[in-house]
Amino acid sequence: MGDARNTADKVKDSINETIVEPAKKAGEAMRQSGAKVAEGGSTVSMKLLDQAEQNAREAFAALRAAAGAKDLSEVLSVQGAYLREQSNRSMAQAKEIGELIVKIGQESVAPLTGK
């Protein structure tokens, strides 16, 4: 009877080591990864809102400048400057969001890869 109990204990220990513990570790890694994704999604959303707010402020500033223009050439100058600045701002904002998404992706995968 003692040999059967020893064998059963060894099988149980083996199952714990090869199946149960790795499954627990994988589950915890997935939970951590999911938390990073959720946190990252919130960060990206806030950054997009900040950018939209900045863009709206700049658009209103350009509208005010155009409204105060003395003639058509000044209006066109204000519009041209605004469009150039907005184009540059849009590129910088897109780059910033892209870099943020890459960072979030790396941080989200880290718990799954053990890095």
C-alpha cells in the first residue's frame, strides 16, 4: 500500500509541476498582459483627446486671426500658415500615437514572454 501511495504522490507532484503550476503562471501572465492593454488603451485615449483639444485651440486661433485680417491677402496668409502648422502638428501627433502604441504593445507582451 505504501508503494501505491508513493506512486500516487509522485504522479500528483509531477502533474502539479508540469501542468498546474505552468497553467497558473500562464494565467497570471495573461492577466498582467490584459491589465497593460487596458491601461494603454486609456493612455492612448487621453493622448488623442489632448491632441484634439490642441488642434481645436489652434483652429480657433487661426479663425480669430483671419477674422481680424485687413484684406484678402492677409486672410490667405493666415490660412496658409495654419494649414502648414496643422500638417506638421498632425504628423508629429501621428508619430507620437504610433510610438505610444508600440510601447504599449511591448509592455503588454512582456509578461507573456518573461521579459
